[in-house]
Amino acid sequence: MAKKSRIYRRRRMLFSAAIIIVALLITMLALSLNINHDNDINALEESTSVNTSNISELPAALPVTEIKLQYPEYNIATKTITSVDSDYAILIDLENNKVIADKNGTQKISPASLTKLMTFVVAVENIDNFEDTFTMTGDIIAPLVDEDASRAGFSEGEQVKITDMLYGAVLPSGADATVGLARYVSGSEEEFVKLMNEKANELGLKNTHFTNTSGLYDDNHYSTVTDIALILEYAIKNDLCRKVLSTYQYTTSPTPQHPDGILLTSTMFSRMYGNEVENVKILGGKTGYIYESQHCLASFAEKNGKEYIAVTVMGHGKYKPVYDAFELYGKYLN
């Protein structure tokens, strides 16, 4: 019996030791993953434009520019894209205005939150005081909650700086911000949409019409990836628009509802670093999603001192547009 008791105690001690070793290994692994995660976040912040400031760091001059753009040129050299998941795609060389490659580039699509690129541009060109505020209302927020639309997170009764709404419209794709901007500029979303359609005509967009500021589905709300690329090209010629579209994170101004502000994160840069493709730097962009359009992405990038725009729509998965952008910039640029 004494011998069996010693064997039992020995086994129990070995079992306890094994548990302790496993626990130590798990702890070490968790610490390692946490360090790697922190390093990844630091690398991401170093590789993108991290902005946690307010109006004081915006570009000083924000003129309403008289920019004349030419419709991007399809020609015999334009390649047909076959190697991306998205059903609609285009890649444009901004230096010579050539369509490098496309896939259903002139077919109608529902632009989802890529719509906010036009909302953003029109707002910037029609605002004089970026330090002004707008009081967010419940009748803006409630329908967006019912629609399950993406929001920046502003609260009813909150006095939101105009600059914060601009970042809120682009980085987290906040529909509360786009409707707020529309009401601030035009008094109503309906009147603001008229300005969006006027801008579409001014830019010479051939197949674009808007019915709302956020991209919620409507039969009469449509565009093409070619037209969306032209809107993005126009946007990045404005210093303020380019800055916001290139930002990874931004913290809004403190308010009673949000004493520490709201940390807004780019939905695009939260899914990529921007340097995944050799010799290519993805500088900024905007994501989109509704069921009818699936996952979308419009981005601009630089290679060897030249800039390009890629737009994809109907990607069948959250990260599909990101990988499609990598494919377009990596495969089709010289």
C-alpha cells in the first residue's frame, strides 16, 4: 500500500508540474502575440498618415478649385482584367489619363458608400467655416439605425465640429456625418443631393446619378467604376480631401457626450498597411458595402513617382477588394 501511495503522489506531482508548464507556455504565447500585435499597429501607424489633431493641422488654403478633368481614355492597349474576385474593376494611370485595365468598367453599379466620395467633395467645396458646429439630431440617427447603416457614432444633441463630420464621413464611412453635412450645407439631404448631381454633370460623368448622400440602395442611385475613379481623381486634387482620404486614425473634438472624443479609424487602412505590393504605396482611399454591391474599394497609389487609381465593386468578401487592389497594382503597373 505504501508503494502504491508513493506512486500515486509521484503521478500527482508530475501532473501538477505538467499543468504549470502548459500554463507558462500559454502565457508566453499570449505575450508574444500581444507584442507582435503592438508592433503591427506601430508599423501601420508609421506607414500611414495618423492624424489625431483638429482643424489647426488642416491645409491652410482650401480654394474651390476650377479643375477640368478629361474622361479616362479606353484604347487598344486597355487590358481586360481576369484575375480579381470583384465583378467590376478599373485601373487608371493619372499621368496620361489612360485606362490601363478594366472589367465591366462602364456598366452600371450601385456605388454603396463610395457615394460618400462625392458627398465629401461637395461638402468641402460649399463650406466656408470648418470650425463651425452642427447639432446632431435624433431624426438623423434613428433611420440610419433602422437601416443598419454605418455611423461615425455621434449622439443626439451633440454639437459636432464640421471638420469632425468630414473625417466621420470618410474614415468609418459614417452616414450620420454625411446627412449632417448635407443639412449644414443645404438645409436638407434632398437639396444637397441636387448639388451632388450638378457636380457629376460638371465633371462629365457619363452614367452617374445620386438620390442620397450615403449610398443606401435606390434604383435611381447608380454609377460606374469609371465614374467613381473620376470622382476620386477630382477629390485628391484638393489638399483637404487628399489629407482626409490618406488618414488612418483621427480623434474628434471633446464634447459633453464624448469627453475624450471619438477615435475614428479608416476602414481601408484597418485592412491593409498600404505597402504590401512591391514598389507601390497605396496612399489613401474609401471602402463601401451594401448587399446589392457587396464589398467595394476606391484607392489611389504611387509607383515610381506616378499616381494611379483602382476601383473595384462587388467583391465577395470583406477582404476581397483589398486583395483585388493588390492584384491590380501589382500585376498591371510597369
